[in-house]
Amino acid sequence: MIAAADLTVPAATDERGVRRRELLVLAVVCVSTILVMGLVAAINLAVPMLAASPLHPSAAQLLWIVDAYVLIFACLVIPGGAAGDRFGRKGALATGLVVFAAGAALAALAPSIGILLAGRVVTGVGAALVLPNCVGVLVHATAPARRGGALAVWGAISGLGGLFGNLGGGALLSSGHWQLLFRVIAPLALACAVWVLVGVPRSDRSPRSLDPAGTALLVLATVALLIGIIEGPEQGWGSPLVIGAFLLSAVVWTVWVLVELRVRHPLLDPRLFRIPLLTAASLGMFVTFFGSFGLFYVNASLLEYGRGFSALGTGFAILPMVLPLAIGARFGPALAKRIGFTLTLLFAFLLIVIGLFGLPSATHAPYAVYAIWLVLVGCGFALAMPVLTMELTSALPAHQAGVGGGLQSATRELGSALGVAVVGTVLTAVFSAALPRTAQGQQTVAAALAVAPDSHAAIADAFVAGADAALRVAGGVTLVAGTVVLLAAWRAARTAAGTR
């Protein structure tokens, strides 16, 4: 009896040690995710400060400052996941954090728009290595019985990354210096890299190819698409540059699909989208982030210009979205088990769309009314994110965890990039048209105030009109695209039921 009892002590101790290591891995993965996702949102708070800075960026350059990071992030995140599968997820995650820190340091020291954009591109490369390998590290470091719960926590935290970015970014930007944002991020990323090297176990490697041709085509197609969207208001929608960019994007996307179908180890095999669940979850992730990050881009400037909030006040003004994400995200998977994946997404998209359409009606109302609509968007996001994360991950086998994480991150970041580009483009076009005659031709609030300082109220009203139109467009796109996602999810559910 005594011997048997003694034998159970080491086993229990070992189990506690395993559980402790799993929690440490989950912690570093979540902190790293907050860093790379938080930067997407935090830069939005700096837009008014950047517009009025000695760098004097144009409206298109402001969009590129925001989108350069997200664009590179979106294009390279699948190769980043594949690199983790090939060379080791632990090393890829640590390398990504170091590159991310280097890009932040470059941006902090930038004396010109060109150097700032270069820093944003470098941080995007680092983030593309970080995010997919967070998923890969978590999957392989967590016991199967606890893997679903760990992924749900990570999915909720990744959704909260933008909100942490708003709060932390607002606190840092309250100093009046946008460079401080990057000066703080760089050492934090280096600390996470050390944490990964010390606390994360190694995982098996895969001999798969990195597919450089597929990667180059994906980057070119996405860059061309965003050039067309972002440069449209400034260059003219019928200009050779804009039309050529859209045509080039369509051609290169087609070539990319053809190449990927013929490569032995494709970056992302288009045939994977024959899996209905994978297609529905990927589209759902894209649509969710399109609407949410389109809102983040407009919301920060709308609160600062339209309501006169400080950067810190703006960061706290997004708090009504925090509580639904922090409290409600854990209920998404439970609700999906009870009513199904499709109905859960239906409720999520309805809440997001209603919130996006409701916000323009409250731009001149008391902030408490505006906050109610933010709560609705937060509730929709809280329902969608964990469910989509779990469904997308479960659609692929464990040995493709890096690719699954990359696909999840790519759809998120591409949705974010297009959301910012489309919403920012609508905002600029309507704002420019609504400006008073003394400020006609200007595309940013800072530029308009520089030529018409006595027209502050009229310029602020023009910005609010542009933001209202942009939010309605984001709501409309989310409504239409969300309907397509729900049809795909319904088809996936029918297919799964038919195979049982």
C-alpha cells in the first residue's frame, strides 16, 4: 500500500510540471500575439498625430503607414507558418520576435516617410513569423485533452489584441510623441524572444518546400489590389495606375492559383478549399476582421476629431468593446455546441452589422449612446473569434498546424488590410468632397486646418460625414459577405451530417 502510494507522487508531480509548462507556453504565445495584433490597432490612434507631424504624410501615405505592416503580415504569414513547419516552430517564433523588434526600432528612429514605411514592412515580416507559429507551438506543446481549451483562450486573446493595442497605444501616445509607441514595443518583443528560447519545447519538423514562387505571386497580387484601392481617391478611379493595378491583381491571382495547383508542395493548396468547413471558417475570419478593423481605423480618428478626445481618452473610449470580448468569448464554443456553428455565426454577424450601421447614427449623440453600438460589435466579435479559430484549426490535421495557423492569420490580416483600405478610401473621398470651399483639395484634417485654420468646426463636420459613410460601407460589405459565409457554413454542416 505504501509503495503504491509512493509511486503516485512522482506521477502527480510530473503531471503538475507538464501542466505548468503548458501554461507558460500559453502565456508567452498570448503575450506575443498581443504585441503583433496590438500594433495593428495602436497605429490607428497615432494617425492624427502623424498627420500633424513634421513628416506631413498625405492621405494615401497615412493609409500605407497603417496598411504596410498589415499587408506584409497578410502576405507572408502562410510562408511564415510553412517556415515553422520546415525549420522548427520554436526557432521561427523567436526569430520573428527579433525581426519584429528590429522593425519597431527602425520606425522609432525614422526621419522620413520612406524610413517609417521600411520599419513598418520589417515589423510585418516579423509578425508573419510570430503569429502562425504561436498556433503551431501551442498545438504541439499542449496535451490533446487540453488543446481545444488552449486554442479557445488564444483565439479570445488574439481578438483582444486590438483592444490592448488601443489601451496601451493610447497611454503611450498621450506623451505627444508617436515614436514612443515603437520604442516600448522593441524591448518587449526582445524579452518575449528570450522567453520563447528558454520556455518553449522543440517540435517535430516537416520536410515541405517553402514555395518561393507562390509567395512572390501572393505578395504581388495583394500589393496590386491595395494600390488600386488606396490610390483611387488621389489618382482617380479611371487613372492608368489604378486600372492597371486592379487588372494586374486579377491576372496575378489567376496565375497564383494555376501555379499552386502544379507545385509539388504549394504554399497554400487551393484544393484545400474543397473542405467546406475550412472554406466557411476562412471566409468568416476574413469578414469579421474586415468590419472590425475598418471600424478601428475610423473610430480612433472619429473620437479624436469628432469628439475632441485625447489619444489616451480614445484608448479608453474603446473599452465598451473590451467587456464582451473578455467575458463573452469563452461562451462562443459552448453556444456553438448547443445551437451549431452556422447559427452562432448568424448571431455574431448580425451583432457586428447592426453595430456598424448604428454607430453613424450616434456620432453626434452622447458618448453613452455611441458606446452601446460598440458593445454590440464587441459581442459579435466575441462570438465569432473563438468559434472560427477552433473550426479552422480542426479542419486540418495536426501535422499541418503551421499551415492552418498561417491560413487563419492570412485571412485575418488580409481582411484587416482590405477593411482599412476600403474604409479609409471612402472616408477620404467623402471628407474631401464635404470640406468648405477654403479647404477644398485637401485630404487630411491636418492639411485642411493648415490652409483654413478658421474653419475648424466645418472641417471636423466634414470628417464626421466621411467617417459615417465609411462605417455604413463597412456594415454593408459585412452584411453581404457575411451572408455568403453563412451559406458556406450551412453547406459545410450539411456535408458533415451526410458523412456521419
